[in-house]
Amino acid sequence: MAHPHPTDWKNDGVRVIPANQLDANTAQTPGMNRAAAINFARVGAQKLWAGTVHIHAGAKTGAHHHGPLESVIYVVRGRARMRWGEKLEFTAEAGPGDFIYVPPFVPHQEINASSTETLECVLCRSDGEAVAVNLDIEPVEKPQTVLWVDPTHPTGGV
């Protein structure tokens, strides 16, 4: 099937963004370093944002949410501990190869569960512009661990 509009495929086609050319000039949250690879400003992306996030050993982010955007985090290296809720009262962990889904407006915090290794992740969001709303939350002292439950893992996956 032919493309509906004449297109300059060379300049309007596939884009490869080298790892050493990510853009750190994006919405930031204390405790983490985000770098954009794919967004509206860089490639004209209309419906998604993608980049990397690094959290230093033993560090944690401030509480935040991403407004109406959905987020997917893929853990490349290290151990991620997520806390979420009005008082960050829930927690779960993810390791290399795991995916984390964060729904719109969910207050959350990313924590590097390792005291020796940098947590390295790939992050994708459902809009071409970055949104990060930092929150002033007093977290509960002991969050409740939540296991992943879905129709194929009704008793909770680990």
C-alpha cells in the first residue's frame, strides 16, 4: 500500500539516536538523571517519549507523578525498588529484564535497591513531551509489599 502523502523518506524516515547523543535537557526529578532519546523536539514524536534514567547506588528520587502520561520502565542493570501511593505506602522490586508500568497521576518514587551498583533503565512515556510533577509527600515508614497479580499469575508473581 502506498503512503498517502509524498514523503522524504531519507529525512522523515527511521532515526537512529546514538547512545552518546542523548539529551539531558529534559524534566528532571531529584535523585535521578533522565536523558531523552526520542521526543517531539528531537525527532517529531507525537505520541511517545523515550530515554534513559540512571539512579546512583543507594539513591532514591523525590516523590513525583507524570500527569496524564503512562510510563513503562525497563530495567537494564541493577535493582529497582518502586514505592507508590498517597503516602508511598506500597512497594515492589524489579531487576534486569523486568518491566514496570506506572499509570497516569500515580504518586511514586524510584529507589536504587543496591548500595554498590548504578540502576540503569530505559523509560518510555505515552506523549512526545516530558512531564514530571514533583510532590512533597511524607512517606510511611514501612510500605506494604505488593506482588504482581494478573490472570496468568493469580497468586502473585515475584
